[in-house]
Amino acid sequence: MAEMPKDWNNHKGWENYYASLYPNGDFADKCFWTGSISLDRVESLAKELNQNNRKTIWISGCGISLLPKALAQRGLKVYATDISPSAIAFQNSKEKRIQDLLDKQILLEINDSGSLISEIQDFRSPYKDNFFDLIINTKSFQGFDKPTMASVAKTHFDSLKPSCNAIFDTMNVQGENRENFEESLVSAGFLIPFYELNCWYRKKLNETGIPYVFVLGNPFIPRFGFYADNEELVEKDTKVLREIAAEFHQKQQESIEQEREKLQSPKAKIATIIYSTG
Ligand SMILES: C[S@@+](CC[C@H](N)C(=O)[O-])C[C@H]1O[C@@H](n2cnc3c(N)ncnc32)[C@H](O)[C@@H]1O
């Protein structure tokens, strides 16, 4: 199996990766991984979207995830795009062996009012204009350099309808990368819940000079270097980080109403970022 390219702008690298998985490789090992929106949550997500009449969904940088097919088979109008022809061939395939994988994983009653349009699209360039009710970008943003992030963010922003949401589902985005990630989305026009407060939080933590990673929104000290076996130091510095975290949570509680008002503005396009570690 080929490796994923280190340089995310290496389109040939992405194609080599997916061509090594589909049609003649171990695609079945990979296609179940759909990030935080796992296949067993598809039923409830689709129900909610159908009820709220938010039916037009873009899954950007879809790879060979089964999520586009699963949502399309629940009555939604799904667009799944990628720059890899092999990934798009997978998404467009009607092969029984792929459908069997999906059926084995989620016993969904198929609602055939939905549709799946899967096409090659480079999301550094414009796609649709104020078109989607929801965008799901699973791990297809975090690996780009800053200038690329800016153009990818703009395409996502322009493609989303106002008062709708784009979900950016990430894995292991820490430190400066997190700043760049959020900054690109905000510069493109997205509203990120509690953005300013989050920037304040990270700045305060960084000023301590204590190394940390976020796990479920809380700062933890990685146990290597100085901290590998110095329990006393870990305890002392953890206390410092925890105090800042407590102040952050307090401020967050205090600004909930104000934040809600901002997000409910009819023009707002919201970016929800899911930070996972793994
Ligand atoms: C880490 S993979 C994630 C794939 C899939 N979303 C998943 O969760 O398995 C990043 C994806 O972004 C796609 N990609 C890279 N550059 C792209 C571009 N300029 N336009 C559209 N897709 C791109 C890759 O082909 C790849 O499928």
C-alpha cells in the first residue's frame, strides 16, 4: 500500500495512495473510518438534517470514506469531491462488494430520495456559490500550508449558505497549526464559536512556557523531556495550567449569551471545529 503524501499539495501522491487501495487494494480496511461522524451516527444525523430541511451536503476531500454513500442513502443530496480520480471512482462505484460493506456496518433502511454526485474538484479553486446547507470536511484541511489553507477556507466559505454550518473534523492539530487553522477560517469570513476567547486561552497558556497538548479541550503536559519522571514538576505546572483552564471556562460561561446572538445572525456562516487526538 502506498503512503499518504507528506506534502498535501502533491496530487499525484494522493492519487497513488488511493489507487493502491481501490479497486485492487485494502480499501475495505480504510473506508469505515469516517472521523467523528461515525457511521453509527449517520441515522440520527440524517434524520435531523431531513427534519430541518438541510438536505444539500458537501463532503469535501472525501477520499474513500463511506460517509457520502451512507448519507445519500438516507435521503440527502450529497456532493462528494476530491482531487484523486481513484477516490472519486470509489464514490461513484455501484459495486455490490462496497454496498455490502456499508450494509454490514449500518443496517439502514434505504431512502432513495437522496442522491450522490461525486466529482473531481480542487478545493483551492471556487466550487459552488452559497449552495450547501452543511459542509463536512474530515481531515482534509489540517495538513496544508498557510497560503493553501486560506484558499481552501475561502472556497468552503463561498460554497456554504448563510446561517449554515461547516464542520471541520480534525486529528492531532496542536500548537501553531491550531492557530493557523482557525485564523484561515476566520479570515475567510467564518464565525468560530468563542474564537476570541480561545485565542486568549491559548495565549495565556503559551505565556507560561509550559509545554501542553489539548485533550478534550483541556491542556495536558506531555510526559517527556523534563517531565518524563519529575512528578513534582508535573504536579506544579499542571496546577498552573489548570488555573488558566478554570478562568477560561468561567469566561466562557459568562459570554454564552453574547456568543449565541452572534452565531444566530442570519448572515453568519459558522465553522465548527472538532479537535480529536489519536
Ligand atoms: C487525510 S485525507 C482525508 C480523506 C477523507 N476525508 C478521510 O477522512 O478519510 C485528505 C484528502 O484531501 C484530498 N485533497 C488533497 N488536496 C485536495 C484538493 N486540492 N482538493 C480536493 N481534495 C484534496 C486528498 O485527496 C485526500 O482525500
